[in-house]
Amino acid sequence: MSTGEQPEMTDRHEDEYTFDDVSVVMGTYNEEAAIGKVLADIEEVTDGKAEVVCVDGSSDRTPEIAREHGATVIEQEPQGYGVAVHAAITEPDRPIVVTTDCDDTYPMEQLPEFLELINQGYDVVSGDRLYHGAEAMPAFNRFGNHAFAALASLLMGTRVHDTTTGMRAYRREVVESIEWTENTGLSAELLIRPLMRGYDIREHPIEYRERAGETKLDPLQGGAEIARSIVKVSLEERLRELPHEPTQQ
């Protein structure tokens, strides 16, 4: 796994992925203040070629705004972050899946860099919000995200920098090869399991912006759930790596 500066763009070949091969997916919940801008940014950056899927449990105009921008909206009773995002990443059938949040914190203008890194051979490209300092992130959240990364690094034996980012690109075979189990901690699980199973992961610096609208996650309760998921998933993957004794007949 590696972290680095922005990649040098290379000449594309016919067998490389384009935005016609990309689905951008997100869980949405009462984000009418931001969803329109996020979807407009995706449309502009990808020239309208990327498919957009929103799994929505809103009581405001979020799903209507999403449909107005051409997104596929899957309505779902609110059941938490992980349930929505899991449904979103498994719905499309395009070969590249990009997750993002719908609160305008993530830079859709960097989508071409993520696609370029996938074309360079990475299985997962994970946006590193903390690389540039994440000044727009509340200080408590920033401290928590550094702590989550330190905990995951210790348990995995591999240095990671941002375990809970919501902006990642995945080859579809990665998404389909793993059974995802977490809810609040799904963002950490989506990094830990592929990394510990030997997939080629790249953490890529991104700019993180101040969110539009109100946060839905309680920082203390949510933080505890994420920490529990990091420990649980890391230990499960460690046990999975252990050789199994043959069964005695």
C-alpha cells in the first residue's frame, strides 16, 4: 500500500477504464442543502458519463433533487450508514465503484485522479483527508480519525493514514469478493478487509471541505462503534489468515 502526491497523468489506452465504466454511489439522508451541488460536480467532472446511485432514507427533498440530476434513487428505511452504503455499492454492475458522501465535503474534481490510479493497477484507491491537515474537519473528529488510523495500523501491522474516509474507488471484484458485516464502521471495514487480503491499495491525498448541512453522526457513540469495528474486523482477518488444523476422522 502506498500514499503519495497526485499522479502524473499518462496517455490512455483502449483497454483502460473511462467514466463510462464508473458508478458513483452514496447513502443519502436529509441532505437537500448539498446533494444538488455534489451531483452537479459529478456530472461536470465526468461529462455526465458516470452512473450515480443514491440509497435514500430522507424525509426532505433529497430524493427529488437526486432524480432531477439523473441519479438512480433506491428508497430505504433509515437503518444506518453501513446498510445504505452496502446497498449502494452492490446495486450497480459497472466495473468501477466510487463511494462518496453527499454533504459536499469530498472533492469530486479529483475523480479523474482516482480513475487514473485504478488504471495504473490499484484495486482500491482510498482518499486520505488527513494528508493536507483536514482543517475544515472539527478538531475532535480530526483527533478521532488519527486515533482510528493508529489503532488499525497497530492491529494490521501495516501503516494506514485515514481509515474512515468516505471517498474511495474499488474494482468491482473487490466489492463482490468480501462479505461486509459492519454498519457505522463500514468505512473502516471497506479498507481493512481488502488490505489484509492482499489487494493492492493506494491512499491518495484529497482536499476535505466543510460540510453543507448538519452532521447526523453522534461523535462519541459513532466513534465507539467505529473503534469496535476496527478491532473486530482486524481480529477476524487475523484469524482468517491462520492455518487451520485438519479435521481428525
